[in-house]
Amino acid sequence: MTGVPPITGSVDEARARVEELTRLIEHHRFAYYVLDNPEISDSRFDELYRELEALEGAYPELALPGSPTGRVGAPPSTDFKEVTHRIPLLSLANAMNFDDLEKWQDRLLRGLEIEDENASLDYVCELKIDGLSIALTYRNGEFVEGATRGNGAVGEDVTLNLRTIKSLPTRLNPVRVSADGTFAGPASVAGGTSSVTAESSAPLVVPSLVEVRGEVYMPVSSFVGLNQGLAESNEPVFANPRNAASGSLRQKDPKKTASRKLALFTYLVYVTDDRLAQPGTQHENMAILKAFGFPVEPNWRRVSGVEAVKEYCRDFDERRHGLDYQTDGVVVKLDDRGLWNVLGATSHSPRWAVAFKYPPEEAETVLLEITFDVGRTGAVTPVANLEPVKLAGTTVKRASLHNASQIARLDARPGDTVVVRKAGEIIPEVVSVVLKARPDGSQPFVYPHQCPVCGTALVRFGEEVVVRCPNTYGCRSQIERRLKHWVSRDAMDIEGVGEVLVEQLVKARLVERPSDFYRLSLESLTGLERMGEKSAKNVLSQVEASRTRGLKRLIYALGIRHVGTMGAELLAGRYDSIDELAAARSEDMAVIDGVGPTISEAVVEFFQDQHNRELIEDLKAVGVATEKDESELKSPDLPQTFAGKIFVITGTLARMDRKEAEDAIKARGGKASSSVSKKTDYVVAGEKAGSKLEKARSLGVSVLDENEFLAMLESS
Ligand code: IVH
């Protein structure tokens, strides 16, 4: 923990600081997420955020409505109550090709009674983000409600989950308004990216009601990381970022949503206010959204005429693949919003917009060879090695064949011409075989009976579709995968040790199980190929730093089946050390909200294995911390009412032991010290309290008896 000042001073000072922090955080959030132009470092931002959290914890009544910490009046879980949309969320008519686009333009001209066939209308082209649409409501500048589309008329309330999305503004920036009520620019021109010039004399307005439409999505990079984690803990993976976003937004526990790294782009704003008029054009609509503080997909463009629309679509067919979000088309909107009312909508889509859809990304290529990947838990998955082919912006050489039954169903054989598709444009898969192109004399593929890495006979457990190599501790592939998992970012995060180095270390027999990392020496490392003294020292210091990564990461790093980052967090929330977890009974674990029998039985099974028990002992022997550190003992669920306060416990307490009392103090953000000084805020005096109590009295430190202390704990 760095730099969060202790809570001292009067309530008025706290109030002023809460207001200042709220404003500062919102300003920097905007600079970072919307303008892409951060003014302070990430760590400084985190410091401000934590300071606000601590203050709001100590003085919940001071938290401002719409606070960026999202703590105000937040009940613990989302109940997804129904929300009737004030303005329905319609869908869009599709244009599957350029012909459809022209027909749409013809319909517009007819609808607007424009006789001249060559008339050119202005459009705004926006990339169609493949996520899920949401409706956001702001009253007097505060985010009050967010809902999913649902059936278009009624959606689900996901306000709390939306609050976890960092780029979503919890309070709106005021905007400048001209005398005639039109938008005159953002309040501040920081970043200078607005297309509207601000008139600094124009008054600032926060409209009383603002409705926004946008798309929540999962960045491709987050999706890949999420699926990797899920796969490693043997949980079902998401088929594409869209499903992952939808699943993550509809979690009962907002904490889980927060762990999923969702993002937002907005594209429509409706203003209800006497002082500010509805945007007159779609391009002005985009500028207003930005001025309020909303993230807007930056590649939108205003164009004239349908030919320019086609040009935009062609241009982005390739370019869109370089973005960290998935797009499945271009949304074309008539720029003049005044005309929207003239054209109206059908029962399900507006006439003034259309979605140009890019065709699905498929390609034909030759299946050269089927190889096998042996994972951390021994799961053997077939991989299609392909004649390289261009697909959705990248060159594909490998594609998933999922499992043995998939190969059998497809009857895929080396030498076949196959159709590959990017499922959600990320993981390519083989979808079918072009039987017409099958070479003469080809034989059905025979699935191996032995592990392709170590030769052990493969097995299938119970109902599982996956085939596994049971040689858990002897199969090189499994050993490597476990070690790679140990060093990975969400586990012990040993940055200097990448996949290639792990392979080198295993090959050189320097590392076989995680505890061996902590026995590496300068000599053993510099003996490796391409490893200089400087890199070796770097590796050693990174390994050293990972000895104390905390219990949560350690539990995850052990690679217990079914225990992902979330499961590890839940278990670390309940147990204080690996030994406690190892001794826990399955029934006791299963009562933890979110744990259930699959995880708890896997944990018990893990610690029953002699190899794993030896590993834990060896980790302790090499100095890896297997107990919670102080920061983990703080419970984020409790209000941090003792933040910055120093307690000393003396004498014998009747209703709790000293450790319990100290944990209770730490869980509320306080510190437990063993000696009394002027800095001590409270001395808790039990039976037979002696010199410490005297010292407290002589220094004028507040003294609490056990009952007073318990009352203080209860009131927080
Ligand atoms: S405008 C009434 N703009 O596409 C018009 N939609 O197929 C509403 N979408 O439900 C939509 N990007 O979830 C609009 N720039 C964009 C969009 C966009 C993605 C989604 C939206 C909508 C669906 C329609």
C-alpha cells in the first residue's frame, strides 16, 4: 500500500476532501478513458481512488451521489429487476451487400419525398461493435440506472454491474450551451479533440435528464486472458467476446463483473432539458457524448452520399481487424436528426439507419497434419496444422479440432481441404471438410491411444469427452504447463520467466516443480544458452519477489482443478493459510458463496495427493509465504471505519482472543500495535491489564473496556 494518508481532521475537512477527490477522479478518469490522454500515472490515480474509498468508508454519509467508487447506497447484489425503457431499444435492418445499401438510400429518398435521384444525403458511418446494447439514464448529471436491451421495450436492471466498468462516467461533465439552446462545446477543451469550438462565455449546463445508448463489450485481449484462465481451471470457456461480455454483465455479484474488464462505447444521446436542445445531427450527437465524458468509438466519420459509405465499408473491412474489439459491420445513420422524425420506424427498426454486415470470415485450406497438445491437467486436445491462410486480418496456421468425437464427426483426414472459420474471429476452428477435394486413397484418422509426449496409455474419466494422459508427474508437457501456470500473470507473476525459459529450465533439469524456481542460482542460470549474467540476476530478483505474492495468488498458482482466479479469491477469503485450506473439509468449503461441491471436492482431492503435500512442504522450505499477509487480512467487505487508527490490546479479553481482536481491527482498516505511544488512538484493556494501561492513562490515550470495544466493532 502506498501513500494513502491516514484519516485525521474534522468532518468538514473530510467533506471538502471527498468533494475534491470525487471531482479529481472523475476528471482523470475522463482524461484516461475518453480522451486517451492521461495526466497522472496509474499509481497516482489508484492512490486518489483508495483515499476516496477510505474516506467514504469512514464517513459513509459524506459520499456524493454518483461517486466514482460506486459505493453509495450500493446493495450487495444485483436483482435484475425489470426496467421499462423510456425510449425503446430498436434493432437495425441489415444490408448484406452494397446493393442493399443502395436500396436503403432509395427508400430514404422516397420517404423524404426527394424527387432528384442523384440527390446526395449526408450520413454518419460508425463501426458496429459486437457487444450488447445498453440503455443508461442520468438525472441531474448522475448515473442512476442502466439496463440491458431485453425485448426492446423492457430490459433488466444492471446498474450495479455497469458501475464496475471503468470507462462509464458516474457523473456527467457540464457542457456549454449557446443562447439558442444548441450545444456550444465541452466545458474544458483539454485534449483539444472536440470538433466543436467551445465558446468559453457560453453558460455551463448539466441537463436534468440524459438517456444514452451504447454497447458494452469485452476487449479481445481481455477475452483471450479470461478464456485462458477458465480453460486452465477446467471451467467452460466463452465462444466469443460477445457471449463473454453478456455473461459477465449479467453476474449476480458485481465483484465478479468487475473482475472481467468490460468496456463501453456509446453512440446515441437523448437530452431532456429546457436549456439544451436535442442534438440536430448525428455528428453533433457524437461530440456531445464526448463532452459529457462518454467513450465514443473513434473511427466514426461523416460522409456525403452512398458511394462514400461504400468506401468507408471497404476501408474498414481490413482495418477493423487491427482493433482490440470485435466489429461485425458498419452502422450507417442519416446525419440530420431532424429527418429521423419524418422517417420514423417500423415495429422493430428505425428507417433512418441500417447495419451493413461484413460476410462471415471463412477460408479453405489444406489440413497438413493433426498434432496434439497436452495441457496442465493432462487433457489431450487435437490441433489442425494448416497450410497458412489469410483469415480476418491474420494468417492462420493452426486451428482447433476440439476433441476425438469432433474429428470423427467431421471425418477430417490429413491431406483434406477444410473450411476454417474464426469463431468470434479469434480462435480459428475447422468447420467442415470439402469431400469433393479429398485425395484418392486417404484413410480415416486413427486417434492415438498413447500420449504423444510421453507415450503413456491415454484414459478417459467417467463421462468426460476429453482424453487425458495420466502420467501427471512424469509427462514433460504437463510439467511444463504447470510451471508456466505458476509464473503466469494472475498466479505468481514472475515476469522475467517466460514460456521459453520454462522450457529451457525443464530441459536442463533445473526445474521440475514450482519450488525448484526458488533454488535457482546465478551459476545454474548462466549455464543456459542465451542467458547472460544481467538477465540471470533479473530472473533471480523476480523469483525472489514472488515468494510473497499473497495467499490468493498462491492458491490459484497451485493449479487445483476447477479453481480459477475467482475460486482462489473466495477460498483465500475464508482461510488464512494453505495449511488451513488443506485441512478444510469439503462440506465446510462448499458453504462459501460461489464455491460449491465441484471446487471443494477438487481442493480436497488435491491435498490428498502425496505429491501435492510434499510440494507445499517444499515451498515452505524454500521460503514461499503460505499464509496471508497483512494486506490480505483486511476485508474489503467491511466499512473501513478504523482506517488510520492505531489500537493496542492489553490484558485478557473474555470473549475473543487477542488474534481475533487484532484481525477484527485490521479488517476495518485499522492497525494493531503492541506498544503504547502518543500515536496510539485506543487501548483496549482486558482483565489484568498492567503497565500499558497505565502508560495510556498517563499519555491521555482513550481506553476502551471489552464491552466498549465490542460495541465499536458492531456499530461498523
Ligand atoms: S444504433 C435505433 N449504432 O447493433 C438504433 N447500434 O443490430 C439503434 N450496435 O441493437 C442502434 N454498434 O446493440 C447503433 N454504432 C452503433 C452500434 C449499434 C453496435 C448494435 C446495437 C443494436 C444492434 C443492431
